[in-house]
Amino acid sequence: MNIEIRHATKKDIPEIGKLFSKVYTTPDFDGFTLEKSIEYMNWLFGRCPEVAFVAVDGNKIVGARLAGTKPWFDGIHIVDGEIFVGKDYRGQGIGLRLTEKSFEAAKKLGATVVDSATFIQGKHTESGWDIQPQFLNLEWHKKNGFHVIEQMAIISGDIDELINKTKEHIAEND
Ligand SMILES: CC(C)(COP(=O)(O)OP(=O)(O)OC[C@H]1O[C@@H](n2cnc3c(N)ncnc32)[C@H](O)[C@@H]1OP(=O)(O)O)[C@@H](O)C(=O)NCCC(=O)NCCS
């Protein structure tokens, strides 16, 4: 198999979106429709085209890495990244090669750090769908140089609940 790693272009976005949708559609999650995936990939590509790379098998896109940049106090951070490789193409070094190209391009832009989030074992939401094994890639990231920041957690909240709770808290203090 002859896989080429090259810069992604705007023209690739529909195909990248298609692959993203396929990777993230599972028996208990179908939120990333083709339309939503293309919209998301278009947004992410627009944040920093220079670090967006695809893996191609002939004309077929079989993997991609895209991310944004953030000017932080200690230099530019790479943020909100997505990496995904088609199921039939995993375990052949494509993810590593995409990462190498993308991070080298990021360094040329002045990036000093890559911040990322990844799934760990457990339920994703209170409603409780399991994270499938294909998304449990912390070890992969660790092996390639990432470390977990123990002092921080990813926090998330529904906007209505956040407003209500904040209002309740304000009322309690009045
Ligand atoms: C994570 C992902 C991008 C890796 O891509 P890949 O092309 O399969 O990875 P590579 O083949 O380049 O990895 C090569 C090495 O990592 C190892 N590896 C691959 N997946 C791994 C995993 N989940 N955990 C630990 N090691 C892993 C391989 O065994 C190989 O190691 P070796 O060289 O010591 O044998 C791919 O599994 C994927 O697309 N997963 C679904 C989407 C996803 O979860 N993305 C990450 C979101 S944070």
C-alpha cells in the first residue's frame, strides 16, 4: 500500500468530512452527520490550513490531522486538534506520519506546545454511551510524547443549565 501524506486543501474538506463522519458514527452515536462533519472540518481547516494534512491512498483520503493555533503566553499553542485514520488503515504508521508532518509544520509557524484532549475509559455522558475501544487512545498519545496534566480537568455544561445555576447562585447571595 502506497500512502502519501500531503497538505490538505480546501477542496479536500468534503472528503475529510466524510471520513470524520464515518469514524465517529458508531452504533450508539450518530451526531456527526455528513453535514455537521463537513461544517466542523471546514471551520477547523480555516483556523490553520498550514498544519492540516491528509493521508491519501491514490485519490482516497484515508486519514487526516487538523488543528487550530492559539497565541499563548509562552508562544503559539496548537489547539482543538483532530486526528483520525480510516478503520481499514489503522496500525500502519499513518497516524504517526500525519502527526510528524503536522507538528513540524506547526513548529515552522512558531508553535511551542500542543494541547489536546482525548477519551479515557468510561461513560461519556450521564445518559451513558460507552466510549468504544477505537477512541481510547491515551496510550498512543503518551507513547508519542504527550502527558496528562493532573491538575486540570475538561469541564463542560449545557448553556441553559449554566445560566440557571448561575442565576440561582446570584439569588442565593442576594
Ligand atoms: C488514534 C489513531 C489516529 C492512530 O492512528 P494509526 O494510524 O492507527 O496509528 P499508527 O499506526 O501511526 O500508530 C503506530 C503505533 O501506535 C500503536 N497504536 C496504535 N493505536 C494505538 C492505541 N489505541 N493505543 C496504543 N497504541 C496504539 C501501534 O501499535 C504502533 O506502535 P508500534 O510502532 O510500537 O507497533 C487511530 O486509531 C484513529 O483514527 N482512531 C479513531 C479516532 C480517534 O480516536 N482519534 C484520536 C482522538 S483524540
